[in-house]
Amino acid sequence: MRSNRAKVRAVSVAATLPMLAGALALGIPAAHAAGHPLRDLLAGTRPAWATAKADKGATSDGARVSARVYLAGKDAAGLAAYAKAVSDPDSASYGEYLTAKQARARFGATKAQVAAVKSWLTAAGLQVTGVTRHYVSVTGDVAAAEKAFGTQLHNFAKGAKTYRAPASAASVPQGLADAVLTVTGLDNAPHMATHDDRLPPPDTVFRNSGPFSSYYGSKTASTLPSAYGKKIPYAVKGYTGKQLRAAYGAGTRTGKGVRVAITDAYASPTIAYDAGTYAKRNGDAAWKTGQLHQSLPATYTNTEDCGASGWYGEETLDVEAVHAVAPAADVTYVGAASCMDGDLLDALGKVVDNHLADIVSNSWGEVEAAQTPDLAAAYDQVFQLGAVEGIGFCFSSGDDGDEVASSGTKQVDSPANSAWVTAVGGTSLAVGKNDTYLWETGWGTDKAVLSADGESWTDFPGAFTSGAGGGTNRTVAEPDYQQGVVPDALARANSANGNRVVPDIAAIADPNTGFLVGQTQSSPDGKKQAYSENRIGGTSLAAPTIAAVQALAQEARGKAIGFANPAIYAKYGSRVYHDVTDNPTGKGLAVARVDFVNGYDATGGLATSVRSLGKDSSLSAVKGYDDVTGVGTPASGYVESYRRR
């Protein structure tokens, strides 16, 4: 399952996931390995933490299991190959997308395959509870699951808790090897998505205290101590769409005729009012009738475990950011029934199966060590199906830098680590007077508080608080599009053969140079609700910003861009990107912040701090490709570079 980052942290483990043989590098998934003569193994279905040392013995035969058997479809190898071809600007098939109906006919599971899978599962004693275009869901006792999947289920220690998992890789009857992609749910450890941002709980109002800058450097903290040899500016109140459009070269493009989808868990009950009010107050184009849609499940689950209310602010940020940058784009919010992997996969599948949009923004994920290869295979299949239809997926890269501070292990986030998505890193953005782009640094923040006598910053520059996620993953091979661009020192950090490095591209993320968002929130006593605005950041902001920029680019092209990574990397080194570094001015950079201690008014006192920029854990934004900002951020010319000539 996956969770709300603002409230529940994903369980992380020190062990890393095993490298998948034939891992996706814009290539072919290898789900099966040689096994028993009459069965085929499903590689990756035994999680890395299910070790002999952690084994606590067999799970009771009568315990209940709920699982999903994902269907490989008629031509899994052909799906991956076609997804690569239509996404590659150098391919003769570039842009030759299929409709959703054509994709199903060419690559979807046949009725015979579904019937055979159902027959096998029921013969083992499992009950089929649902059938979709992507999977067959079943439930039953452990004994039936063991019979069906040819493995023993044991209890294993994982951290301080114990979870069920296969003692060996699951398998399927040999005759079904081509029909089954993988099975999920045999282990019951939590897989919780975290929405990647710095949001307050929406049930209580959150406000930023002043003083503020209206643009970078407009108000200097002249009465506060210097930093890096000079007086520093106050943090901006929050950039608006007009400033972001100028920074990233929107020009006259508005995203007209382009459809953007947003997936998160749950749904804000006030999104229409909040989005409309925000646009009116901050100079964005008014929403037109029918421009904002929601596609929601019939019921919601796991609301407590997922911190459901915390996702309302995520939806609000994503919707308002997309509209601010691409004000004419059609926006569809697709809410998942919970933050669990299965429900989020269902939401993504809904976008693909119904082709609800050509660009999808996703501001959620979990640490790589918490993901398992079976789930990675299920996600990649959806992304590949999207690619053949001309649908591109943007994922936030995470908000904890190299993840060492939060998890104890240097790692990246997933699904941003998939070779089939655009991973979006983060920056600190300086927009000056008259909406002039000044510079960006890689997003990484050190914080030091004002001393008691007000004469200095305590332990300056202070401790790391947050930063853009990035680095070299351990489970996915280096994709073709990164070869020759990503330095070998990064690509080969975990394998001599090379691995995928995150992110691919970047945009504004630093909460200290963040975006102004409007949301209905409750008063501290919980008795009233009212609309208010505050500054927000995180790669949760970067992902919808890039999705919106891609909408502008698609408008310029006049045709769907689809999976954009091959095109993004083909433009590497050109003037269409800002090449972001941690020290763009040659001197240290910082802003001053004054915050309400209680988060909403001065009755609890004020806290003054200095936030140093460009300090992302062990990651660095340097000249050229880097693991904080990827190829850089869109500059003037990026949008129009997609225009067909």
C-alpha cells in the first residue's frame, strides 16, 4: 500500500531489491525464469526482505490471502517494442499511436487467456472476486494460494514487525506462462504512496507569516544577520502562474486543445470552489464550464491508514498549478480509492483504458526499497500501454534528497525510477522584477534559526531539511535514452552495466521559493471552514508544472508527444534548457523566513530562520546532467522546439 507523506511515512528497509534479469530499459520485461518442468517461475515475487534469517515459520493454512494475477496480454514483448518505437524521435514509427481500442486488440489479454487463468485459480480453491482488462483478483486461504502459486507462505520479520511473504518465487503452470505477467498480494507488507510535498494537514488552516518578497529579492531582511557575507531577501509570498509561465518560456501558448490528467488518492470536496477562487484572485484565466472534471471511485477505503484528508491539499496544488501554467488545458482529476498500490494502479489504468488525457501528472511515490519487482512490472505495463496510445506520465522524484536522512539508505523513489516515466526533480527558483528569470539552484535546504540575542544564525548553515529526490536506482537497467548523456559515474554507481538515474527534468520545488496555493481549510478549533492561501513546495509542485509545460509543448506540436523522455534527452545540451547548478551566482544563496510557531497566527509566537539554497544531501546540481535536476529546466524555446516544421 502507499500513503500520504504528510502523515504516514512509508515503511522502509535497508535491504535493496534484486536486479531483475532483463530489467526494462525501453526493452522487454522478463517476468519468467526457468523453474519446475511443469511450472514457470514469476521472478521478483519473493521480496528481498523474505530471507532465511528473517523466517519465522509457516503462515497458518487458514489465514486469508487477497491477490491479483496481472495478465501479460497477447504480446508483452511486442508491447514494449512498440512503446519504444512510437516514443523515439529517430524512429520511423514516432508518433504513430494507437487508440485505446486498438491497443487492447493488439496487446490485451484474450478471452481464452482470461478463462484459462480463472480456471487455474478456481481449481486451486481460490475465489475469483473480479476481472479487469489488467488482472484477475482472487481471495482464499493460504493453503489454496500455496497450491495455486507453487510456493510456501511464511511469516518474516521486517523491521520491528512480521509480515507474510512467499518463501520462494511464485510460479504458474507452464501452459499459462505467456498469459500471466506477475502476481501481487502474496506478501502483505505495507506499500504506501506518499504525496511528495510539504503540505500542512488541510483540516487545520496553515498560513505563512511575513514579511515576504513579492518577487525574488524585492524585500531585504536588513535587520537580520547577514548570510554568506551579505544581507539576504525574505522568502517570496508564493509565485503565481504569470511568474512561472515567464520563467519556463510559455510565450503565448495556453495548452489549448490538450488534456491533462492528475492522479492522487481520494478527492477534495471543495476543489471546484478553490480552483475557481484561486484563478480569480491571482490573475489566471477563469475556468470554463466543463474544463475541470473528476473521475472518482464509488467508495473509498483505508482512509485512516492513508491520512485521507492530507491528500485534499495534494489535489488542490496539482490542479491549480496545471491551470496556472496551462490555463486553457482540459484537466481531469482521477482519484484512487486509497493510497494502496492496487488502487493507484486502477486509477492509472482508468486513464489509459479510456484515454482520458495525453499527459498525466503524479505527485506520489515511495522509497525504492519498499517497492517489489512484481508491482514494478504491473506499473510498467500500464506505462507501456500509455506510451503506445501517446500518453506520457510525469512523476515527482521525492522530497528527501538521497533518502538517507529519512530511511537510513541512499536510494531513489518509485515509480519515478521506472524507465517508462518522466521523473521530475526540483529547483529553487528566482524570478525577479517584471517576471524576469534570474537563476535556479538544485533544491536542497539547510536551516539555521536566529540566535536568542538576534545577532547571528545558530550553527549556520544548519541542518538539512528537504531536497529533490534523485540518484542511481538499483532495479532498472540504464535506458537507451540516458546513454551518452548521464555520466558513467552516476549510471554505473550500482552496476558495471549501468542503471537508470533519476530525475530526467526539473522545475520549481523549493517551499522557500514556492507557489501560492488556495484551499478551503478549517479553523484551529475545527468549527469553521474558509478559503485561504499559502506558499507550497515540493516535487509535488514540480511534477504538475512540467506536465503543464508539456501541455504547452503538445499544443505547439499539434499532436500528442506521449512518453517524452527520448525527446527530452534528444534536446540535451541545447539552449532550450536552463542548465541548473547549485551555485549559479558564484556566492552562497539564502532567504530569510519568519513563520508562525503554531502554523496559523502570532499567538504562539514567531520563529525566524535562514534557509540556505542548493544543499541537497549528498546530491549535487552541476553543469550538465545531474541527479538533482536531470537535463535541467525548460527555458525559452523549449515549448516551441516541439513544433513540427
